[in-house]
Amino acid sequence: MAAPVAREPELLGQTVVVIGGSAGIGLETARRARGEGADVVLAGRNPERLEGAAAEVGAQGTAAFDATDRAALAAFFRDLPEPVDHVMVTAGGPSYGPLLDMSAAQVRDAISDHAVLELEVARNAVGRVRPGGSLTFMGGTGARRVGPGLGVASAATNALPSFTAALALELAPIRVNLIAAGFVDTPLSASLLGDQLDARRAELRATLPIGRVVGPADVAALAVHLMVNTALTGATYDIDGGQQFVS
């Protein structure tokens, strides 16, 4: 039997920043990037969780701040000791609820929050992310269809692919991509569903074409691939186990 051929880690010598990297998809992406030889910097709101996550993956550094705070985000990028290669952003989440129950300000925020965060990260990436490097953002597939209770989430979700493509053109040669996930079995999902979590898992195992629930490691594998493959930019990549086709 031939001996397995060793391969060089695909992110060796590169630096990956994960904003929202203290748990779930962000932490798993940091772990996979480290496995591919990258140095990682974790950012998030909770200093204690960041410290634990950093120890777990052997992070190069951490920064505790609210990513929606424009000044704090700009300071983070400005204070990076040297340019980085990739930035993954998992911070933020969709807003749900009947449209007629929302104020104009709530609708405005729900539609713009993700896009504005993408814009501010992209703006601050200029000069701080190396040419050919990448920005990877998170969106979703669950709210693409208009339905009861989704409210403004469908409009916000559907805006992100075009917004990402436009940023990719303006930011080139830095690459910009969007991951659109369905249900992912993360601590955040657990906290949102509470005692309904096991029932949701069972439902998905029974209905998804892949026959199992999507986990953080699945999304992390895609995120690292988007960093590694330098031909990919301006695109949206679905990862939901086929959920959108059977929901």
C-alpha cells in the first residue's frame, strides 16, 4: 500500500480574523483555519468567552468590542499590528416579526444592519487586508421565501447577495463572498429554541436530503475553502442541507 502523500497546510503563513469568533460558526472557522496553518485573531463582545476561545484554538490575539460600533470597528482594524489575509464575520442575526407591528426605525434597522456591517468591514479592510485576501460574510436561506412571521427578514436576506457582489467589484483585488446558511446546530440556535431544539433536530434529520443536521464544522469548511480558493469572489454559497427545497 502506498504511503499517504503529505500536503502543506493551505493557510500556512496567513492571518485570519474572525469577528464573532468566540463560539459557534466563528469559533469552528478559527479552529479549522488554525488546522490549515493560519494565525487567528478572534473578536467578539464578551471578553471572558473570547479568552476561553482563544485558549482553545491557540489564537494569536483577541479584541472585545461591538462590531456594530463603527468607531470601535475602525479602531480594531487600525490597531492591527500588520495586514491580515482574511476576515470572517459571523456577528449579527436576522430580525423577525410582522411588518405592521414594527416601527419605521425598526424596519430601517432590520433591512440595513447586515449591509451596513458588511460595508463598514469592507471600508476598514482597505489597506489592512492583503490583495488577493478575502472577506466572508454570513447570510441565510431560511428567509428567502416570504411567509407568515418572517416580516422584514425576507427583504433583508434577499438584499445581501447583490450587496456582496457590488462590494467585490469595488474592493477588488480583495475578494468578497457570502455564506447563506439554513439552520445550523450552534449554541445560539439552542438558546433561541430552548426546549424545542430536540424536536427541530429530529424534524430536520427526517426531512433534509442529507439526512442530518448542519453543524458549525460544515460552515467552517466552506468558509476556509472561500479563503483558499482565489478564483471565488462576489458570490453567495448556500449551505443548508437542502432545507430551502423541502421547507
